[in-house]
Amino acid sequence: MPRLVLYAGDVLDIDTDVIVNAANSTLLGGGGVDGAIHRAAGPQLVEACRPLAPCPPGDVRVTEGFGLAPRLIFHTVGPIWHGGQNGEADILANCYRNCLTELAARNLRRIVFPAISTGAYGYPPAQAAHIAVTICARHPAARDADIVFAVIDPQNRAALGAALNAIR
């Protein structure tokens, strides 16, 4: 079973193989985690992302970490919340599945996820946390992985903590 950890802080503060960027489909930066990663990595990241766009929701694109400590950044586009009747749960689950599959395909073991889609995209934190933790706990590619959920805000931290406690 993977080792699942909740970290109360920034995805950029953790020593890891991969950080996951909750990106928009252009992959060229934005607000929240996406903007912070782009600012920290520098302008080379925009140039590396440009030919990989657009990225459909649920998919993953991979770039170097450039100025960041992680070797790689997995960019994934979560769903925009429209009430839950438009496939949002499947798309969000695919974000986590595809990142874990990519992690295993590259023989890497440590990945840091933000709370995908719970910011500007409006996904309810408790529902998003349940999906994130369930997929990460059960995905075959995550079997020997160290998976960190890094969140700054108290609402997502509480939701992820509750979801982690529910599976233990």
C-alpha cells in the first residue's frame, strides 16, 4: 500500500521526485498553485509547456522542474465544478490516476499533489479529497509510492485529513 501523507504547507517546500501542477488547459500559468509553480520554475517552464498545450481535463503533461528541486512537474487539468452532473468526478479521478501511472512508468516513487480543482475551479473540498485519497490508496501504480497531499488552506487540509482517516 502506498504511504499517504498530509502536509500543511506549499507543494514547493517538499523534497520529491515530482510535483503535480493543478494547471489550466493552456499550461502557461495562472493563479493559485499553477501561478506559484510557474513563478518558482521561471520562464523556461512556459517555453517547455507551450508545445504541450492544450491539455484536456484529466490528462497529464510532463516537463522538467527547471529551477525547482523536483526533477519533474506533472501538469494536470482538473474539472471545473458545475454541480457534479457533468462527469466532474471521473475527470478528477483521471487527474490522479494519470499522474500515478506516469510516476510508475518513469520508475519514480515520491509525488506531491495539491488539492486539484478545489480553488478557482470550485470543486467541493470534501468530495475532491475523497476522490484523491481513494484513487491514491487503490491505484496499482501507487503500490510502493510515497504520496504527499500538500495544502495550505484549512478547509482542504481538514477535508484531506478526514478522507485519510476514513481509509485507515
